[in-house]
Amino acid sequence: MKIIILGASQVGRSICEVLVSENNDVTVVDLNGAALSKLLDQYDIRTVKGNAAYPAVLSNAGADDADIVIAVTDSDELNMLACHIASIKFGTPTKIARIRSNQYRDATDLFHENGLAVDVVISPEAILTNLISRLVDHPGAFQVLDFAGGIVQLVGVKAYHDGPLVGSPLRDLKKHMPNIETRVAAIYRRNEVIKPKGHTIIKPDDEVFFVAARKHIRRVMGEMRKMDVKVKRIMIAGGGNIGLSLARTLELKGYTVKIIEHNKTRAKSIAAELNHVVVLNGDAADSELLLQENIESVDAFIAVTESDEINILAGMVAKRMGAKRVMTLVNRSVYIEKLEHQDIDVVIAPREVTVGTILAHIRQGDVEAVHSLRRGRAEAIEAVAHGDQDSSKVVGRYIRDLALPEGTGIGAIVRNNEVVIPDRDEKIEPEDHVIIFMIDKSQIHDVEALFEVDVSFI
């Protein structure tokens, strides 16, 4: 596909990296010539220097025959305007815009048939808030992903010595929970992929990904590890857009929340917006402040400032001073790799979350959700089966007969809002939502092709 990315900042670079790796024709537009030069040195792409909303710049970038425009500059207004111009002047079929301000996102009447020509609105802040909120709701998980509107979830946990199933073969999972349907989608042991089979034994420190209906998640987690104490007290480092959004969400869920914000003016501003959240003006890595605020009684410490370094330092200090669980937001991949075995329990990579959301609107076939796993090396998708046995490669066929690539498996099916954990003899029906786990994300095009409907199908 021919794709134009407007904006060469962190999000734009991340999207570019993924799309180039999947052999798309990519052009990046930005005013920053140095940022464009850096991308040119790394990837086989075209770049255009200029204002992303100028018609001449869009034309020079190839908007006349582009399939998709992805506007992810730092300006909401520029992103919306660029998408609108791409539509009315060049007829670009799909326009995706990153919009950070709640004022725009809440005004849904702006984006309709006769309004601004934005097909998909992406808010990294809202996406990250939802992700972190799910992690708080499931203490002990390092990844919690929603599919089919949250009916089914894919959860990643680290197996502990005291987990009931640890040291036992996977086939015993059914004996432990005879009335609960679940499937282990993948196991990672010291970065080695272990293909789950009935005789596979889960060992301590294994990273286990399993899929189950939302209502059964905590019970299945209990098989992998001793259940963590329910979270009550939360401390957030950083009162920016993400910190404020997260505090609002957690406050509404009944958690006791404190925010530490370094900027005094900003601290006063967010304090006025929150009802039952304590807002502290200070340094989140200040051990005296943390001690004064009883860090040892905090169930979850979440660092979401705009600085990777501050997030990492604050998280490590909080953990060593007694915070039970620490989550940090980290953008730079060089930091992420080094942190996986440190004091921080969960490292959250914003680019993976944001890129996955955008990819769901780029994938071929009807793909409802895309989630990156294992730092982008693996992927889980939700694909919808359309058509009939004549027009589809999956509808009306047994799972055992599907041409799934090696290392790819179907974890669950959502059919009429019910979760089915299928075996090889399950037949795919029209409109099934199929949850697919891929150990190697390079196989995505083969999987997409399976769910494409023949053009003759109406």
C-alpha cells in the first residue's frame, strides 16, 4: 500500500518502522529536515519537507494516489486539517488523525459525513489510560489485551513457584478448572518460544500468554501464580495528559489515588479538575517525599511523566522503598531492553500500543484489533470472518484444515457474544470474531489473506 505519514516525531517514526518492515510504500512529511534525514538513513522511504496541511506539500508527497494518510504531528489542528484536505482535494480513501485534546475528541459531531474528513481518531493518551487501568485491575499481569469489545482477553503473566499449575503439564489445566474454558497461546522461557502442547510443563519465571473470557481471567491467573493482593492505593508520577486521564479513570473506579507533579502551576490546575485525588507538588524520585507519603503502603506506583529517565528513576526508587508494584512508561527501546530484569515490574511502551491501534485500520481483510507482543516481535489480532464457503478461505472450514502459517494459532472465537475456545474440529462460521496469536509477526500477510473475501461476494 501507498501510505503517507505526516509527522516524524516518536509516533511517526514508530509507525514508519513497522510499515516499512511490511513492504509498504511509505512517504514521511515533516518541517524538521534533520528528523527526515535520520529516517532516510534508516529506512527505504521518501521524505518531503514542508507543512503537512499545504496542498502542494501533500501533492508532492503523492497524495493523488495514496491509499492512507496518517496524521500524527504534534498539532491536533494540523492533523485534522491535513486529513480534510487530503480527502476533498485528493480523494484519499482512509484518513487517520492523532488527536490529543479532549475538547476535540468529545465533540464527536465534528467527525461525520458532512464534517471533518477524519475516518479514524487516535488518542495515544486514551489508549494508554485504558491499558494501564486494565493492568491495575489485574495485579500480577504484565499485559492485558481486549478483544471483541472486552468479551475476551489475552493476558500475559509470569509464572511463580507457588502457582498451582507450575511444574505440571498444561493438560492438567482442565482438571484444575473443569468448568472454565481457556487456552495458553504462547510460553516464553528466557526469550525462547515454547509451543504449548498438552505435555508442556510450565516452569517458574515462564512468561505465559493465555486467552479466556473476561469473567474467567482472575481464576486462570491464579493457576499460574499466587494471586496478588487487590490494589487499593495508587501513586501516579506525572500530572500531564496521561497522568490526569489515568487519575480520573482510577478515581471513578474507587481507587485511592495520589499524583506527584513537578510543575507547581500544573499541580494546581489538575487539583482543580479532580474531586478525590490528592495532588502533590514535588519530585517523584525524591525519597524523602515518597517516605513522607507512605510509599511502603502503595499497591501500585505508576510513572507517566514525559521523561523516560525520570520515570525509570522514580520507579526504581519507589520499588526499593517498598511500593508493591511499579509500572513505568518508557519510549526509548534501548531503555526497554535493559529494564526487563530490573526492579520495575511492568514496562509500558507507548509506541507499541499506539502503532497497534493504527495497524488495525491498515490491515487487509476485516481486522478489528491488532496488539503487539514481546516488544513487537509477536502479534495478536482479531479478524472477522465474512462471506460463505465459496467466497471465503475460512468460513465453513474446520480449523484443522486452515492454511495457518507455522507458529500461528487460533486462541478463541467470539460468536454471538459468546466465547468459544476451539479445538481443531471447530468450524468457522460467518461473522465469527477470531483471535489469532502469531509468534512471528512477519506472517501477518498470510493470515490477512485468509480472511479476505472474494470480490464476487456481495
